[in-house]
Amino acid sequence: MWKDPFIDEIHQIREEWAAKFNYDAEALLEGIEEQKRQDYLTDENGNFVKDKKGGLILKTARISNRVGE
């Protein structure tokens, strides 16, 4: 049977994440939420800052926009 390397990589990443959080779904979701807080802009209360369309703003997007100003 032919094996797709992309599917294998997805399975490997999924297994690594599951092991990282002891196969605990709740802990995994908390980890994802923490990663979002690190990656996206938040206000002083910890709430996500949204753009005009209601989407989240990446911290790197804010920095790169200032470079062009």
C-alpha cells in the first residue's frame, strides 16, 4: 500500500502533540489557547484584539505593518 508522506507527517505531529499533553484533551485545548495568546494581539485584560472584520490579529502582522509606515 502506498503511503502519503504528508499524511504521515500529520499523524506524527498529532501524536507528538497528544504525547506532549499526556493524551489529555482538556490539557491540549488549554495548550492551544495559550499558544493563541502568544501569537495574537490581546488587550490589557487578556481579550483578543480583532480587526475591522472581526478576525484576530497576529502579533507579527502588527510589527510588519509598522515597517512600511
